[in-house]
Amino acid sequence: MTMNQNDGEKEPLAPESLNQQALIGLILSVIIGVGGLFALPAIQVLFQLQFFPAFTIVLVIELIATAGVVISMFRLHQQQHFG
């Protein structure tokens, strides 16, 4: 291992790899979140709902998508261990 001259902390031997499941989860959560932005009129028409009940459904979808993005971001990088 080498020492970084700037802060005295050890640098990793190899860059961290991406967790593919977290990356897929991140992409799906973003797609769901963006789709939820345009879903309000469709939900109102399909389920014959007024604005506030349909908005509540979209709000729940957006909260789930936000949680998916946060969880995926925390799990995105994996440490590589040698031997």
C-alpha cells in the first residue's frame, strides 16, 4: 500500500467496483420516479379518482422510488479484498 502525502491516510490498492444489483436498482428507481411524475392524469382516469386520492398514490410511488435511490446509492460501491 502507498501513503497519500496529503492526508496521511492509506490509499486502496484497487478502485472500488460497482455493485451491479445496486446499479440496476438505482436505474429502476429513477425510471419509476420519473414515470410517477407523469402518472397522475393516468391514475385519475383509470381508477376514476379525484385529485387528492390520485395524488396520494403518486406520492407513495415517489417515496418508494426515493427510498430505492437512497438504498442503491449506499450499496453502489463494494470494497475489493485481496487474499
